[in-house]
Amino acid sequence: MSPTYPWQPPEPVEPVRRAPRHRSPIGHHSDLRVLRGAYRRQRRTATFTALGYFTLFLVLSAYAPSFMASSVTDGLPTGLLLALLQLPVTGLAIAVYEHTARRYVDPLADRIRKESEVDARRGAGAR
């Protein structure tokens, strides 16, 4: 309804009230940043363990051939021993990766997954 006189103030409009949110939705949650950081550290640790040892082996092979040809025991050169140790070092990197996944990354991911399911149900019920 328009006012009768132009100097009359407009009728007050009531603001739309929304229900307060108890917590932010999962997309803005800080746990996602923590999960990404944990996963990044996990990948870096495993990668640097395996590739670092292999790079060390290559550098020693290229720049210290006398050291690599020296004998550790009768008939077993250092280079061969270091080459044979590559497999256990790779296995160690895999074991560390799995250990950190089970201990740190998987529980975070499970918690975020459960919270997102609760948020999805809450969002579906609000509509």
C-alpha cells in the first residue's frame, strides 16, 4: 500500500529470521585442512624415504666408485650391499605410510565422513 502523503515513512518491513547454525557446514570445516596436511606429510615422508635412499645410492655410484667397490665382507662389495638394501628400505617406507594412515589419516577421514553424513541428513531434513 502506498502512503497517502509523500512525506510519510514507508511501512516497516520485518527482517527475515533464520535459525542459528550451531556449526559451520563440512565444506568450511578446519578438519579438511588438517586432513590435507596429514595426508601431505604422509606422502612426503614415504616418498623422501624411498627416493632419498635411491638417490643416495645413485650419487655414491657416480661420485664414489672406489667406496662402492670396496669390500664389506669377503666377496661382497659395498655397492651390492646397498643395492640389496633398497628393497627393505622401500618396504620400510610402505610400512611407515600404512602406519601413519591407520593412526592419523584414516581416523580423521572417518570423522569427517560421519560429520558430512550428519550434515547431509540435517540439510535434507530442513528442506
